[in-house]
Amino acid sequence: MDRDKLAEIFESQIEIEEKAIKAYEEAMQMIGNFAFRLVFEELLMDSRKHKRIFEVLKQHITLQPSEWDLKLSKKIGEYVSPTEIEAHIKLEEDMIRIIKATAKDVEDETVRRLLEHVLEDENRHHSVLKKLIEQI
Ligand SMILES: [Fe+2]
Ligand SMILES: [Fe+2]
């Protein structure tokens, strides 16, 4: 796909995420139950995150391939030391271990589901860092 087309798609995604942000902000004001409000708060945070991702993508899509292509660009190890990434991986592993063990013993369904939900994120964080360290 050519870069102009991609830039267009990123631009319209930014607008869609902005609409979602407004909608989730409104929903949060209507909802009293803390667990449901939390669900919408997370959707709101994810929409802000996605908006940010599309903004950065849009900003950088016009760069030369050498600055853009992961295969051609500098290795992540030139910016962050492997030891540092290993430490982050270890942190995520600690979180995964603790949350897993806690979720197993929690009787309250709401709390357990929220913990399992965080666990999914921690597993994702872990795999993101694992992929990153492969690029060193
Ligand atoms: Fe999104
Ligand atoms: Fe994490």
C-alpha cells in the first residue's frame, strides 16, 4: 500500500478514535457501577492510546525507508541495553506470577475477572518485550 494512502487511513483512524474517546467519556459519566465504569475507562484509555499510535504513524510515514523499516533501522540495542530489557521482562514475569496466583484464590467473580483481564495485558507486555529483545 502506498504511503499517501496509509497516511489517509491513519488520519481517518485518528478521527474515529476521537469520536470513541468522546463516547466513552460520556458513557463513564452515566455509569454508577464501578466495575462497568472501569470497563469503559479502559476502552477510553485504549482509544487514547490508539489515537496516539496513529498520530505517530502519520508523522513518520513520510520518512525514508531506512528510518522506518525495522529491518533496515538501527537495532534497539543501540538505544536500550539488553540488561535493561531483561529487567523489564523479569518485572512483567513477577506481575504475571503474582496476579495468576491471586486470581486463582479470589472467590469474588468481579475481582477475579478484572485480575484475569490485567493478566492478559501482562502476558501481552511480556511478549512485546520478548519480541523487542530478539531485535538486539
Ligand atoms: Fe481503537
Ligand atoms: Fe505490565
